[in-house]
Amino acid sequence: MSSQTSPTALVDELKSLRDRVLGITESVVATADGLLVAADTAAVHPESAAALSAAMLGLGQRTAAEVGLGGLRDVVTRCHGGYVVVLAIGDRALLMVLGDEGLDIAALHRESPAAIRRLGELLGLAPAF
């Protein structure tokens, strides 16, 4: 990832996604091995969220490979109080989104490809396709 990445630009992109998708409460960008890169959080400890999200992503990727259903798109965990969604940003980073019970999953799936592309560009990662 680029050492020239502006944390402010990454946080601005996270806030923009939160503004476009109803129900997003917090989000984190991390490396695929769980190191925090940027966060738009208030209640969640961002370093812990980054590390746990990397584990979720790795498990999801391994499961997708084992069952032979193609590449992983996202990992969605639905809890009593809302959602945790983890999306890969290429093979070196991830986006973790927290949402309340009203999270508009369809809107997240519509908006996330462009957000992932922009985050990847900001991180200096080549597009995966």
C-alpha cells in the first residue's frame, strides 16, 4: 500500500459511504493482516475491529475456496443489534462496515463496489479486475 495515502481522504470516503447507505454507523479500513489504516468510528475500538475483520475475511475466503462457489464478495454477520460486513479491497486490504438493524444491505451492495474501487485507488492498490 502507498505510504503517500492520506488518512483524511480515506476517512472522507468512509463518511461518504455512511452518508449514502442508510444504517451504517461505523467503518474501518485495515490491511488484510489486521493492521488499522483508517477509521470512522465512535463506539468501537478501531484496532480490535481491524484485527477481527481480517480474521473474518480470511475465514470467509477459505470457506469460499473450499466450497467452490467462486471468489468471496463479502462476509455478513447479522447480530441482534445490527450487522458486521467485511469486504475485500483487493488482496491486501479490507473494509469493515458496522450497521444498525436498519442497515440497507441492498444499498450497501450497490454502493460498495465504487467505494472499494475508490479506497483501493487511495491505498495505491491495483484493481482486482
